Amino acid sequence: MSRRSILLLVGLFLAGALLGAGWQLVRRPSIREKELFLPEAKNDFTFAVVSGGEADPASQPEEAPASAGTPERVMGIETRVSRDCYPVGTTEIELTVINHTTSDLLYSEWFDFRRFEEGEVIRLIPIEGSTVNPAGLTESERLKGGDSIVLTVPIDLFDPPLGPGIYRVAQLACYGDTGDHALACTEISAEFRLE
């Protein structure tokens, strides 16, 4: 291959790299658009590092800090039950949902239920036709940014009824724009105990 061909290929490569970098800068979301992202997704800057592989000390895994499992600050959506423990036979629980973002959150009246049993998570299926408002499966409610709401969630939807144990109530909720189009989704969930 001639010197001229090599220079032409290198030049084309560099021109492509510059065009790609320029295109990435032009296509980045605006500050206003970033407000609609989940807190974890607000950093859209991508940076790649090429290292020496497994022998490189920088590629060895770091130990997680002792507090890695417990975040210091609640980000996005905070959900909690009014009581940690309810008596067996309780028919409903109260769920407080706090929207810590500036974006509206779209949610529904339908929740998914799970039971924790001997290290396993078991999905619970409600009795057919037991949802309070079947239209609630497709309709969405809006929780404004910075607001909170207390939701009453029925738990007497199962046969046999829920016995003593630890349960999780959850649903997928999405941040929406003014046209109710989902922009990013998160989970509304909380654990409670029956004794």
C-alpha cells in the first residue's frame, strides 16, 4: 500500500471521528429535557478508557463501601407504607408516594404483589375480577413533581387470603410529558409484613 493511500485512510478515519464527535455534541439532550430523566440517567456524557487488560491493576474490582446498600438520600420516587406490620386479615394498606423530582409521574390503580418466602420471591395472582376498578389497569393518574399522595391499596384480593409473612406491593410508573407520553419509568414499591 502506498504512502498516499495510508494518508488518505488515516485522513478519512480522523474526519469520521471528528464528525461523530460533533454529531454527539449536537444531539445531546438540553437541560430542560434532562429534567425529565430519572436521576440515574441525567449524566449523558460517555467516556471510554482503553486499559492494559486483566493484568492492569486498574482493572481489578474495587471493594464496595460499607454503605453501598443503603443510599444516603432518596432519589426520584419514595414509597412507604403507613405501618411496617399489619395484622393478618387486614383488607387494605395505605401507601404514601412522594415524587422528589420536578417531573410529573404517571401511575395507575393496579399493583403487583409478591411474597418473600425462604429466600424466594413468589408472585401472587389476585382472584379473577377482584380489581376494584378494571378501568384502572389502563387509565393513569398524575402525581405532580414535588407532591405526595396516599394511596389505599386493597390486599384482600387473594384466595387463600394472605397469611403471615413479608410482602411487596409494586407497580411500574412513568415520568410523562404534557401529552402523557412516557419518557422514563421507575418502580413504585414498598414492603410490608403481616403477623
